[in-house]
Amino acid sequence: MKNLFNYLSFLRRQEPTFHFFILLFFMNFCSIYGQEKKQDSTKVEKLDEVLVKAVRVDAKSPITHSNVTKKEIAKRNLGQDIPMLLNFLPSVVTTSDAGAGVGYTGIRIRGVSGQSTNVTINGIPYNDAESLGTFWVNLGDFASSVESLQLQRGVGTSTNGSGAFGASINVLTDAVSKESSGEISNSFGSFNTRKHTVKFSTGLMNDHFEIAGRLSNISSDGYIDRASTDLKSYFLQGSYIDDNTLIKAITFGGSEVTYQAWNGIDAETLRDNRTFNPSGIYTDDDGNTQFYDREVDDYKQDHYQLHWNQRYNNNWSTNIGLNYTYGRGFFEQFREDDSFATYGFNELTVNGETINTTDLVRRRWLDNDFYVFNANANYKTNSLDMVFGGSFSHYDGDHFGEVIWAEFASQSDIRGRYYEGNGKKNDFSMFSKANFKLNDKIQLYGDLQVRNVNYETSGIASNLATFTVDENFVFFNPKAGITYELDQQNDLYFSYARANREPTRDDFENNETVKPEQLNDFELGWRHKKGNFSFNANGYLMLYNEQLVLTGAIDGVGNPIRTNSGESYRAGIELEAVISVTPQLTLQPNMAVSANRNRETVVSLNGELINLGATDISFSPNIVAANAIVFQPIKSLQMSLLSKFVGEQFMSNTENPDSKLDSFFVNDFNITYTLETNKLFKSIVFTGLVNNILNEKYVANGYFGSFDFEDNTSPTGTTTGFFSGFYPQATTNFLVGMTLNF
């Protein structure tokens, strides 16, 4: 295993040309040993879907879920991140640091943060192993390489990687294409936003081989001042396929340089100058306000995946997946009058004056390697569909800081590190899940998973304190459910699922006594489909113990701070429908009504512990609703009015009025027109998107915290103060694009 790690570490340092020759070697190897058999295109599709079979559910499973196809994504894929493209699904709330959906974006599902949403790509965990967060900004324009996506709400089915505590999102990348194709896509819009994409596929060569790829560049100035984004990404896959075998070698990744906008603004600035960005602000020697031009996040991430799907007969098939991810980068900050003690500097005496503060520029680095091995087998008969297997991942990440410039550098060395630490995490899980058709009416679902997590840290954290964690967790996650078919148009389902999850690195750093969290999830639903009309309704009850909820505060790098909340619950009803009013007009409404409560909240106010009793969980609106009015007068033209309502929510668990985010109602307009041609291009697709057409000035995210300061007039000698920050979202803005297909 050590030799394998060393070899993969060698691969990561090679140039892209080297990766291309490795891919060609793989294709030549397959051509030597391939079988010359004519391939049925329907089997191509089925073998591609095996990549995600272990983490997905089908239409009859008692799991609440939504499916999104490549065609649906393409209608609004003009440069915004994947969370923004999922904005109109049930119980989803999205936000953007830069305000316009490009750069750092976030998603909450049923009020649960992105840290608690499990994300896999072709069955490979994508969540960061230490923070458990998902940073779509590292994969710019990844939506252009997505074949399909399934969002499961609640615990869902057993998956690979961190536990799902509100939802899971599993992504399947581009399927093998039978026909050769090419695509050139360009879009432009508000805030100098641009997206340029080139895609190609050779189609099946010799009936067995395909090479496909994509290059993309996205840039934007952002709605918020200086919140610029520069994203470069790639996707390349080589595939071999015959009647019973699919082998895919995939590499994808990207680089991002994003000007920081995570500080937010206070309430007064929100009223007077909502696009103001305090990041990088400082005062020069003449007393003038300046902004540091490199207050950026600069990160690169490369992924290498190898998948082998084998079908042995009509009953048995297997899937093996290998992954290596290499991530490295930093965020850079100008710091004004920082204390020497923050960096371990010694005091200086200059012209008889003691110097213990300095202006400086620092970088905080991450350099990490992530290895994954997945294996599963599928046994299928007319009445039984069973999948069993396991996953092992190893993460090794270095954290260190550098001062790259200082007005007074004290005893610091060139390229010296003022802190340096390491985190290692091993995650091993085994599962067995099955759908059993008891008779024509009843289908049973069972799912058992055991997960072992070991997390160790060493070295010095950014606060120059020793940071040592050595924790081992063993979690047992059972799930069961039943689906009852009333008739061909109606299904009822009920399921129970248990989930456990470990704390993040930041949780350990902010609270040494942090505990893992547990969730019992009950789902009851009804699915109805008749012709072009469908209706889904489900109720859920999510009972948490020691749920790690957002306090509303953030740390020094913009990460949200969480705390165990004891017992809490989320209960709600989700409704969604597709209504064909006429052959040309369709309505697609959905609504979620919920209660999200901490059973007891104890806080420190003015030096005293106060029990606030039951309170709302932070960032959990009671109402989230959406609707799409889709009008297609002719086959080539489609227009959609997309509406989203999010009820008021608190940014803290104390229900402090100053932490409230107002409700908002936002409407977007989307239009696509396809021009078929028999000349150079197969088709030309024109796309337009106007976001927030009613010019709503709204805030979808923020933070809120408290601090104690000395106050001699207070009986306790201290008084509690509060601080808050808001992330304004863009007013009316637009994106237009043109795609040439050939």
C-alpha cells in the first residue's frame, strides 16, 4: 500500500501532457485485449449507471429523493455553481459569497448545512475529509460534465464517506457516447461574468473505445466589490466497453483564484452600501483607505479515478473504483498591526522604541492527498436486488502558515513557517442493502452499514497552540423501509434510518469536548403518477442527539462555528408536483413546511448562564417553496418563470431579533431556443437567464455571535455584546449563452 501511495504521489507532480500519454497507454492496452463485439447502446447506459448503483435508489425505494438529468442542468448552465442549479428542488436554500452564484456557493437542505450533506462523484466521496464541507469552486463548470444527479433528502441510503445528516448528492459524470460529438459554449453576463467551454467525444471507436474531454474557463467580477473569480477546469475520460465490461479512466480538476468575500457586512452597511467588501482593507502611511489586491483564495485540485464494472451473467455484477485526489493551495491576507505574538516573533527595539506589531502579508496553506478504494457486488433476480460492499479512504493533509512580507520581520526566516501541523484520517465502511419484492404490492428495503473512522492530528495550529487529536469512532447505521403499491398510479412508503457522524477538524479546534452526533430519521410518503401528472408528498421526523448546529459565528477564515445542541428535531412536510395544464404549459410547484427546534438552549449572557428553553435551530426557515411555469409553444423554444420563497430564519440558536434574516421571494426567467441545422453544426442553442427579475434586495446567509467585555457597571463585571454579518445577494442580473453542437 505504501508503494501505491508513493506512485500516486509521483503521478500528481507530472505535467498534463504526461497524464494524456498515460490515458493513451490505457486505451492502447484495452485495444490489444478487447473483444471485437458489436455493442448495444442500451447496455452502454446500464453499465454507466452501475458506477452509482451502490449509492442511489430507484423510483420504488422508500427513500425521499429527486433526480436531475443532463438535459435539465443544461437549460441554466451558464457558469453558476451546481448548488445554484439545484436551487428549485424541494427544501433547498442556496447562497453565494460573491452574490451572483459564481465562486464560493453554499447549499442547505432541510436547514442542514453543506457540512452535513454527503457528496459523491461516481461513488467516490467528495466532501473534504477534515472539514466535511464541499467546495464546488474547486471544480468550476463541473455541471457541464454531469450525466445525472440524485439528491436524497434525510439520511437516505448508505453512502461512501461522511454521513448524510440532511441530504446526500450523488453525481454521475458523462456517460459513454456512442456517437462522436463536439461542443463549443460561450456565455456572458452581468458583473463581467464569462464562461467558455469546449467539449468533445470520439464516440465508440471500433465499437469499444471512447475518449471524451472538456476544458472550461469561468471568470466574474462578482456582485460584491472585488469578489472576483477566475476558474479553470478540465475533464478527460477514456472508456473501454463490451457486452459485459465497462472500464473508465477519468481525470478531472481545476484551479481557482477567488477574491475573499467571507467577512460579510454589518446591518448599517447593508442598508447604505450593500456591495461593500471589507476584505483586504487597510490604511496606508498617509491615512488613506486602501484594499490589498491579493486578498485571495488560491487552490488547485486534481482527481484521478479508475472504474471497472463487470457483468458476469443476468444475476451478478461487480464494480471496483479507485481514486486519488491531490489538493494544494492557500488563502492570502494583508494584516494591519498584527501582534508579534500571533507569529511567534520576538519584540524589536527600533530607534529606542519597542516594536511588537507589524503590517504583514500571510498565507495559510493546505497540501493534501486523498486515496479511496470502493468495491461492491450486485445480485439481482426478479424479486431481489441486493448490493453489498465496502469503501476505504485515507487522507493525509498538511496545514501550515507563511509570512511572505512584513514591515518588521523580527527573527523570521525566508519561507519560514510560523505554524505547521498535520491531519490524518482513515475511513472504512462496509454495507449490505437489498430491495426485496415480497409480492406484486409490497417491496421491502433493508440497509446495514458499519463505519469506522480514525482521526489524528499533530503539530501546531494557526493560533500557535499544540493541536492534538486522536479519536476513533465506530458507527452502526441501520435502515429499513417498505413500499406498498396501491395501484399502478399510487405508492405509499415508510422508512427508518439511523446515522452517526464525527466532528470536523474545526469542531475539535473550537471545542475539545465536542461529541459525535446521531440522527434517527423517519420518512412517510405517497407518490402518484398518472400520465403527465405526478404528485409526491412526504412527511419526515428527524430526531437528533448532540446535533452539531451552526452557532451563527464564524472563525478567522470564514468557516462557521458549530456546537452540540443536545436534543433537537426537524419535522416537516414536503410537497411537489408536475402539472400539465396544456401540451405546451407545465407547472412544477413544490413546498416544504417544517418545524426545527432545539429542545433546550443554554447560553452565557452578561456572565451568567441562562436557559432559553426551546428555540429555533439556526438557518432553518419554516417555509421553503418554489415553482416553475414552463411554456413550450414549439419544440425548439422553451420559456420558464422560476420562483423561490424562503421564510424568515435566525442566524443563531437564541432567537435574538438582531440575528433574524427576513423572508424573500425571488423570480428568475429562463429561455432556450434550439436552431437545427444540416450544415457545419448539428444545432445551435441560445440560452438566456435573468435572475431576480423583480430586483429583490435580499440576504440568504450571514453570521451572528456574542462576546463578553469588561463593564464595571454590571453586577457581574461583564456585559455581553453581539456582532453580525450579512451576505447580500445580487439584484437583477443576466446571463446569455450560445452553444454550437457538431
